[in-house]
Amino acid sequence: MKILVINAGSSSLKYKLFIDKKVMLDGVIEEITNYRDGILEIEERLKPIGIDRLSLLDVVGHRVVHGGEIFKESQLIDDKVIETIRSLIPLAPLHNPANLEGILMVAKEAPNLKQVAVFDTAFHQTIPAKAYMYALPFELYEDEAIRRYGFHGTSHHFVAKKASKLLGKKLTDTNLITLHLGNGASVCAIEKGKSVDVSMGFTPLEGLIMGTRSGDLDPAIALYLARELNYSTEQIDTLLNKKSGLLGISGQSDMRQIHKMIEEGDKKAKLALEMFVYRVQKYIGAYSAILGRVDALIFTGGIGENDLTVREMILSKFDMLSFVIWTDEELEIALESEKICLNSK
């Protein structure tokens, strides 16, 4: 089966072609301003391997960041799905519009080609209300859908399936804590193969310290910034999402650079690393208590997969089996797309 996976971002268009589950082509088109031109460029890049037009593909799978409470699994895209993704834009104003543009432009070039939406939030739709609700007036949940959604679901699900095989257990019998540690980072508690809690919340800002995101903090800090320092909502948003985290503490968002700075004696870089590790350890401890039995701790993502120092620091407080599993969100999207496509026949 010929499956094209597309991740349409706000300024780039990533793609990967799978033929019978093997990667045949992958790349990225940077500085996207016109998504139709980007799709046409991908079509051109497919020609040297014998796919002269998009319509010769079996299916296109799209990463869609936010599926709200509506989409609990991947979906074959039709007009209703498109309009529902559009209605969820207020929950992901930076991501869903771009994801939607990728879908619409493929449909314009190949109207009869099957497309599948794979949602970052879908895997976490098994989280119980006691974990996803905020202690806010209930009408804010009922009227505005303000709750914890969680993200990185495609990655957490992919490595969970891999881990269960390594353990020789059925996924439905497996309890895991999965750590997706990269520039964006999240922890997921998985009980009997299902997500029961995740560190990211209403947005990807909640939870762990990340490259440029603050993670958990007292919400009154934002009120203080507005009231006492005259910060606008835009300035607060930029501060918390783009100027905080590792960058805010050390001046660097890249963990590799932070290690170099530590070697040179930089105390702020050392503090940033210690804060990052400590926050991860807190979540592991909390999720261990929730799960009761943890079969394995799984590291994935750029830092989780490649940074031995960070892994050793995190594990210094725990005596549990751990694995490093390289995530492959594109392959997971391809597998989901194949499943949906075959089931739709």
C-alpha cells in the first residue's frame, strides 16, 4: 500500500512516503506561505519514484493536533470531519488551521483520494474525568470545553505498543510510564494499554519543563504579570511558550548546548538541567502511585532517545525496568491510515 504522511505546520510541510510500510521518500518544505504550492511540490518530488500524481496513492494520512472530545480515534476524512476540525480551531489556533489546509489542498489536487486524520489528542481520550477535569466552574467545561486533553498521543501510543512486545505481554495487560522528552516534552501513564493521565493539559504548555515552555506554574503569576508589570495577553503567551523553560533559565533551549555549558562551568545551565530532571521525576513518582504496578519506564523523543546523562539522572531515584524506544509518529500515522483505509472498503 502506498501511503503519504503529511504534517502541515504553520511554516513548514513535512512528508514521508511509505510503500508496504517501508520509507521510500521523506522531506520537508520550509517557509510555507501557500499550501497548494507545497502540495504540488510534494507531487513533483514523488515523480522520480514512479508516482506521477497524488491520485496514484492509496491514502494520505495527516497529523491533526487537536481532535477535542469528538475524535477518540483516527477518522476517514469527509466533509463532516473537515467541518469538525475547523470548529476545533479555537482549541489549537496555531496548529489546526495548518493541518486543515494540508487536507484541503490534497483534496483539491486529488478529489477521490482517501485521506485519514490522525489526532494527537485521540490516545488520551481514555483519561477519566477525575484526571482531565480542572477545578473550575463546571460550566467552563460544558460551554467552552476547557479540560485537559494531552498531546503527543501518537508517539505515546506507538512506543507503548513496541514496549508491550519487548515485554512479551499483551498491550491490554501492560502498565507503562512513557516519557516523550524533546523540545516539547510530556509524560503519560498507561494502564492496561490505555492512557489514564498525561502531563500536558488544555494546551501543550502544562506539565514538564520544555525547551521554551515553562510547564507547570502558579497561574497567579500570569495575573501578576498583567496587573503589576502591564503585560498584555500576547506578551504573557509569548513569555510562557517561547521564552521560558530551558531557554528562560539558561539562555539555551537545546539540551546538547546546555551540557556543553555545564562542562564550561555555567551554573544556570546546571540549574536548568536539574530542574528539567526534577520535574520529570515528580511525574514518574505521581504516575507510579496512580498505576500501582509499572512494568517499564519508556524513554523516547530527541532527549529521551539520545541523552544518556539525562536518562541516568532521572533513573537515579527509581529502581524499575526501563527501555529506550525510538518513536516513529509518521509510521504510526501510516499504520492508522492503512487500517482506516482497509476498513472503509
